[in-house]
Amino acid sequence: MARFSRTLALFVVVFGAFITAGDTNLDAKFTDLLGKIGTVREEMNCERADVGSVATKLNAAAQFGDFFSCERNGRAMFHFQLCFNAFLDAYLNGEVPIHTTTIAQWLCGSIGGLAEIHGFARFRFYATVESGMNSLEETARALVAPGKGILAADESTPTITKRFKSINVESTEEYRRDYRAALFSAQGLEESISGVILFDETLRQKNREGVPMLQLLQEQGIIPGIKVDKSTKPLAFFPDEKITEGLDDLRDRLNEYRELGAKFTKWRAVITIGANIPTEFCIKANAHALARYAALSQEAGLVPIVEPEVLMNGDHSIERCYSVTELTLKLVFEELFQHRVVLEQMLLKASMVISGKDAPAQSSASAVAERTIACLKHTVPAAVPGIVFLSGGQSDVRATENLNEMNRIDGVPWQLSFSYGRALQSPALNAWGGSPANVGSAQKALLHRAKCNSAARFGKYSSGME
């Protein structure tokens, strides 16, 4: 709390001095209010018995709202509100868990502001509480640690049923458990895999020996995450376009997942390229849902992975994919900004800029890398710690080649990693075939693909590794 008060006082001095320059009346008000903040600052480390005293002083300092609501040259410049005694009561009485970002999200609403100063740009001030906020940043960065990536094992029951059908295995709870337990217990997986995205069923499961799936991962230092969307549905009155559902009960589910041990979350939206689609409305609707999910996730103390997937289905060119991806990412980050999502505490799961599956001219790995990086530089803020790519139906080798080429490009501000499902699992699934006798072969196949993609993280993958 002491650090917060120092940050607040510094912000008030710098920003207040800027907007009040040349206005002696405002200067006098500012000096008076700064004195009040100084008094509050001295008592920010109070015990519970002092809550009333501090809350009274904070209420007195609520004049900041009037102070910063001043008009200059006929336009409103800034509104700044300092009235968080409700938060202070909750925090000091133990009602707000310090390990979550609930505090920071509340402060964003109560102490944050949006400014337009002489038409420059939007300005936003984030007040942060060190403990919970830093833990999210640490998790986000750990997920994109050099040489590592994420295993996407969050297939819904209908999806994994299709995968099992391809190897003539019935999709029962037992088979699903055995398959995923085989993947998660592969010795050495932590050398290339930082985290695993789970499906709800898997998060609650134990292996044949009674060991929870989360424990299998945690024993190797692998971070468990959870898919939280409820899949896509047709977007009403927009033919061939989809919207992702699952927001209605999300806050409660996020809190449960955190208690079960998840550290990060994922929500996927799909954007289809076709004749006269995507519409801007569809992109905006999905961007809004992604941002709401991300804000709720951070509120619950979980790192959100935001996934706006531009599908490879179709015969579109790489340039058409570029234009759709660029618009999608711009609208997504605009919504994330509006929802006050902390960029340092999230990851972007992005699709590559690539030709459609049925396009007559397929793009080379170097072309995919060049166009993807160019698109990301135009749309993704450098504050985002990392971008994890989805394979999106690419072959396992092609996904690795494209990632490798991107990591050979200099001047990129983010960690460029992977969050592959099929591109990591396909060889392992085929090797397993539903038989316990094949677990070793399946694990070997998974470790091989993970090692290849780990090398691609450094731009050091080669076909000779296959």
C-alpha cells in the first residue's frame, strides 16, 4: 500500500502540474489537495482500527473529482476520482484476496481516468497493487519463456471424439483420461513445454493411479491452464459467421478454476474469410467478448490468453488473410483497452498470416513469417509479453517451419512462441492408438515435436531434426 500511495502522489504532482500550468486558481486548489493526499499517504499503512480515519480523509480528497473535471478551452480534459474507502474497508477486513487482481481492477475503475489533452491521445493511469499484479506478469512471462511453448490439450468432447475416431478408438471418459495422462507424464516434457491448456473434464480427473492430472503437470514445473469458452454458435442474421459463448456464468467458473489450481485461461473466437465475410460487426462482437473474458480473468487472478483465430479454411490469398487479421487485431486491442485489460498480464494467441488451405498458390515459410510479423507490428502493443501461435490446421512440420522463420527476424518486441494442439499431438495420438503398450512410443513422439518447436523458438530448427 505504501508503494501505491507514493505512485499516486507522484502521478498527482506530474499530471496535475501539467494541466494546471498557467492557471493560478487551479494551482491553489492543487496545492490544497496535495496537502490532503500527503496526510492520507502517511496513514496508508494503517491497522484495521484506523480504517474510519483513513476513509474519512479519502472522502475529503474526493474533491479531486471536481478538480480534474475542469474545462479548458471548452472541452473536458480529465476526470479523476479518488473515493475508494469501500475498497479499503474490504481489503483491510480480508474480503479482497491480495493474491488476485481484484484490487487492481477495482482501482482501475475508481482511480483510473481517460484523458484527451489538446487532441494528443488517450491517456490512462493504472494504479497497481504489487503482489497480485506481479504474479500475473510472472505467469505470463513464464508461459513464453525462451525455448518453451504451450501444449493445447483442451479439445472439447466432440472434438476429441473426432480425433479418436481417426484412430478407431471409442471416446470414453476412461480413454480420454488415459491418453492425456500419457501426454502429461512424459519425462522431460518441461524442457520444451511451459504450460498446458486443459478441458474442464481433464482439470478434475485423476490418472489410473489416482494422481490428479494437475499434479502430473505441477511435478514437472508445467503451468496448468483452462479453456473457458463454451464454443461457437451461429451469429444471428449473419450467415456463415460465428460468435463465441460462455460469458454468462464466467466469473463464477473462473473463481472455481482458480481454486482448483489453474493459473491461466483461454478463450477462442473464430473469424471466417469468405465471400463478403467477415463483416466488421462479427469481428467487433467477438472482440468485445474476448475483452470481457480477459478482464474477468484478470479480476479472478488468472492470466488470459486471447485467441482471435482467423481460419485457414478457404481459397483466399495471403494478402486477403493479412487484411482480415490486421483489422481483427486492431479491433481486439481497442476493446481490450476499453475494458482496462492490463496488457503485461495477458498473452495473444494468434493465427499466422497465411494462404487459405485451398488457395492455388501456397505461401512459403519466409513469406508467412514476413507478412505475419509485419501485421503484428502494426497492431499488437509491445507491452504484451508474448504471442503464442496456433497451428490452425497446418501440418506439424509446416507449423514448426513457419515459427522458425519468424524467430529468425530481428527487431521483434515480443516472445514468439507456440500453443499447438494437433501440430504437437498428431504423431503422439497415432503412436498411442488406444493401447497402454504404446504409451512410451506416444510420449517419444510428443517429446520430439516439442523439441523441434523449442528449437524453432530460437530460429534453429532444421529439417535434419526430423
